[in-house]
Amino acid sequence: MNNIIQVKNLTKQYGDFFAVNKISFEVKKGEIFGFLGANGAGKTTAMKMLIGVSKPTSGDANVAGFDVFKNPEKIKKSIGYMSQKFALYDDLTVNENITFFGGIYGLTRKVIKQKTKALLQYLEIENLGKTLVGSLPLGIKQKLAFSIALIHEPKIVFLDEPTGGVDPITRRQFWEMIYEKAHQGTTIFVTTHYMDEAEYCDRVSIMVSGKIEALDTPKKLKEIYKVDSMNEVFLKLARG
Amino acid sequence: MKRFKGFIKKEFYHIFRDKRSLFILFGMPIVQIMLFGFAITNEINNVNIAIFDKAKDEKSQEFIQNITASNYFDVKQLIYNQKDIEKSFKKGHIKAVLVFEPDFAKNLIKEDKANIQVITDATEPNTAITIVNYISTMLKKLQININKNTAIPYQIKPTTRLLYNPELKSVFMFVPGVMTVILMLVSAMMTSISITKEKELGTMEILLVSPLKPFQVILGKVFPYIFLSIINAIAILLLGYFVFGVPIVGSYILLALETILFILSALSLGVLISTISSTQQTAMMISLMGLLLPVIILSGFIFPIASMPLPMQVASKIVPATWFNIILKNIMLKGVGFKYFWKETLILLGMTVFFIALSIKKYKIRLE
């Protein structure tokens, strides 16, 4: 099976309101999958169901080989997650953050030590291991948060608006990192508001009021809607 | 288990690296005990008074001497005419004036009754009443002395004994009270703040997406505060004992168990607050207004519950601290056994279970 995420008719209902209304899609292994939508379109709700935090009302979804209804705990172990706040502990040092998050994913002390060394080297911050995260520049903090989300080598990593509030150069660097990880076989599931970032994705889905209105490669989408950029595609769809 | 250990370690890093929480944890108990122990007392000592002695005879002098000899009053001023009485009050350094009528001794001996007027500054009502009481007691003693030789046929002589706190030290009341306040502060406020902090920073999201179960996350957040609260309780008791001589007459084990029960109820309140507030500020305001204020005002710590109006008395019954205060006094000062406060314990236990159940329910709703 080549699909690492398989979603069929997934629905989340609050009273009469369908936050997510029968969405279906697949994500292939090693793919960078862009999950777009305006605020309130339901993408956060959909993502919460996929990462095992929220229980769907109906439908089927399989993530990393586990069913979201039956095995949300196993899903949690096989995915990585990074939120828009690059949430790390500011009052802990870089090393302590790595140790803590490695620890809650059940890595042994020995593995954590190796990982820490490799990670600091990779980010070229070998001398910052004992620095408090709060005093790091935002760009480094973001890369660190991403690396920590990957510390237990998950098959998929979910990124919830990972580039909010970051300058264009840092954003560019961050996407290079995402590409690198995708090449190594990690599936990337990313939500974003930046339409130029949507162009970097292998495939893109666009949600409008709880439904997936479009799903294809950026190139195809632009052809279908006869426009030059993803921005215009998005505007056309979101305005209905 | 290893995950849990890592989590606790992280919590301690948070606590020990934040000066503000360090102060609340370790500075506050000491400051509060010292404040309540030394500054805020119901006893009076060296109160400045003035005397307007119109009699200037043997008996009035004897009484004035009695007063000067006590530690309670300092005679700061002698007044010689009526107008000066109010003047000296207005200056503000005199709390009371004693006025002896002319022919004090003569009236006392010949007419069998003499008058002393006690005028007090009632801008501080409690002090005023205490002063009046002290002076009346001294007068009674003087009377008994005078009557020693003459036989009065029917005499009722009250013998009073002040049980459990013979010297009427107010610190005996404040140490258990401060302990309740501090435990509430540390357990409920600090936990609710530390949980909402994770929400605000977005790390709570990361933790909930991780393989940690929600109850493990909460337990990990709460556990360090159980530990710190116990240390605090011990520190307060030691301070009370060594600095103010407040004894622990009853069983240490009972005291420890009841304290842990109260800590648990406070912690569950803290978790409950964190589920309904999304920022640290909200959590702090709710803790201060909703918990700390009732603990100080309604728990019987400062104001006696029996003299509150009925609605307040009812309100005081739903404050867990009220029950813990009763239990504490029973164990620490009276030294009685469990059968004298099992009802209070049961109520506290019931409240704790209720709060825990409610916060679990609220927490689950939030997760959905």
C-alpha cells in the first residue's frame, strides 16, 4: 500500500453544523501534501481528527496504517506534529527541550544523546545546546521545533501553519528543510495561508466550508482554473 | 514511568527558573507567617492612654499605679481639664482616656460606689473594645482587693480558664489559617497558572498530540505541586513552633493525612480553573477572587463564622478551607482524635471527589 493517509467520507458534526463534511482524499508516502482553506473552512478540525486528538462523527480514516477510531494512540506514536507557535519551552535549554520531547516519545537516554548531537550539528548550533530556547532567534527556534517534531522518526509529520510570523528568507530556508525530509521518505502534511508555499507542495487540497473543493498538483489546478498562480486559484474557490 | 519522570523533571525546571513562582512558593509562606504572627494581632500591648484625675486621692492613685505597672498601657499624658480630652484624641496618639470623678475614694468607701469614665477612640472598634475589657478586668481586681477585709455575704467569684490557648495568643489562630491560605495559593493558583501557561504557549497541544495520555499530562503537572505544598506545610508548622511557640498537640500522622487531603482538594480546584480559563491572567484572577478571598474571609480564619450573617454562614460551608481550618485546630491545638472531626473530614473528602470528577468531565469536553 502506497497511501500513508487514506480518508473516506470523514465527517465532524457539532449539532447541526458540519465542520467537516464528508471529505475523502489520499496522501502518498513521501509526498508533500498542502492542506489549504480559509479560516473556519474546517482544516484544523480535519487535521485534529487525523492526528488522533478529536473523534470523527462518521467516515473512515487510516493514518500510518492505523484506524483513527480504533487506534488513535498508535497514530500518535507514529506521527510528528508542529504547531504554528513552534511550541517549545522557552525556559528550558535546547538540550533539555530535546531530552524532554524525546523522552515523552519513549526514546532511551542513549538514543536521545546521539540524536541531540546530530541535531545540533545539522542545525549548525553546536555551541547553543545550553542556551535557553527563549533567547534563540525565531528562525532557529522554528527549525528546532521542526527537528524535534521529527525526533522519533515518524512516518508522517503534520505541520499546522509552520511559517506564521517568519520573514521570507527564513521561510525559504524552512521549506528547503521540508524538501530534504520529504526526500528522505517522510510524508509532510502541511496547512498554510501563504499561497506561494502552496506552489512548493506536490499536491494541494483546498477546503471550502467543510468540503474539499479541489485536489490536484498546483500545476494542474492552475490549468483547470485558467490562472497563473495558486493565489488566484484560492481566491476563485474561496469566493465561490 | 520513565516518561513521567522526564515530565516531572521538566516541571521542576519551570518552577525553579521562574523567580515569581519561586517567591510565591518559598517567600510567601515566611512573609505571611511573619506578618500575621507579629503585625496583625488581636492582643494589645503598650497602648497609649491619658488620665484625667479629678480626684487625686489615694484610691485613684492606686488604680493608676496598677495600670502603669501592666504591660498593656502606657500613660502618656495627664489631662487637667475637660477640653483637653478631645484635643488629645484629635492629635491621634492617645487611644483612651480614663476620667476619675472628684471624691473618688470618698464615694467608693462611703457611698459604696464610685465612677470611672473610660473614653476610647472607636475609629478602631476592635482595639477600643479590647481596651474597655482590659480596664474593666483591672477594675474588678481592684475591687476585690478593697473588699478583701470587709466580709460581703454573697459573692460570686468567677474562675476562668482559657483552654488550648491559655495566653490568648492570636498567632495560635493564624498559623493554621496561614497554612490553609498558603496551601490554597500554592496548590490551586500555581497549578492552574502552570497548566494555562502550557495552553497559552501551545505546548499543551503538542503534549496532547504526543503518546502521553491526557490524565498523565495533568498528573505530571500536578505532582510537583503536591510535593512543594507538603514542604510548605512543614515549613509553616516549623516556623509556627519555633518562632511563635504554636504547638502540635495531636497526632502527626493524622495531621499529615488531613493536609494531603486538603492539598488534593485545592489541586483539583486548580485543574478545574485551568479548564475554564485560557490565559494565565484569567487563571490568576479566578484563583485570587474565587479561591483566595473566600479562604481568607469566609473560612473562619480571621472573622468568626458564628458572627456572620446567615447567607455568609451558608457560603462559608461550601469553602473547603472552612472544614480544613476546623480539622487543623482540632489536631494542632486541642489534640483530639479522629472521632471528633470525622464529619469534617468526610465533607472535605466529598468535596475533593466532586472537584476531581468535575474537572475530569470539563477536561474531556475541552478535548472534544
